[in-house]
Amino acid sequence: MKTKQIEDNVKLSFNFVRSDVIALQNEILGMRATQRTIMQAVNQLNAKIEKLGNKKTRKKKYVSSKASNKFHIEECPFAHRIKASNKVVFDNKLDAINESLSACECAA
């Protein structure tokens, strides 16, 4: 009779372990789905951050007319009025200053 009781206890223990393993497997599947959702959100946010970073890190260009003593940022309304044939483009502010040009209020 003692052997029968041991067998029953072992079977009961295995049933508990099996149900625990199944519960853990289901929990892992749920976590994987959540992880995929989170990773998609992270990738979308990284793409947005990259777009914002590209806008902010884009170097300003400065422009002047060949007939002017002032330089402007490209977005300045006065810069838009300069004809392409008269436009001089500078990669940085110092290059424009070295050409003895003074800054428009937009580039000051």
C-alpha cells in the first residue's frame, strides 16, 4: 500500500509540474507578442527621432548676391529674391565673413 501512495504522489507531482510548464509556455508566448509590439513601437520612434535629428543637424547654408555686401541664411526671404545667376553659396558663416560680407538680421 505504501508503494501505491508513492506512485499516486509522483503522478500528482508530475501533473502539477505539467500544468506549471504549460502555464509558463503560455506566459512566454504572451511575452513574445508583447515584445514584438514594443519593438515595432521602438522602431517607429527611432525613425521619428532620426527624421527630427536630420532636420536639426542639417547644416545651414548662407547665400549672398554677387552685387551685395550682406549674406543671408537660405531660408531668409531676401535670399529667395537673389537670382540664381547672382547667387553665391557659403557652407558656413565664417566663409561669408571672410569675404568681407556682413550678416543680415536673419544670420546674425
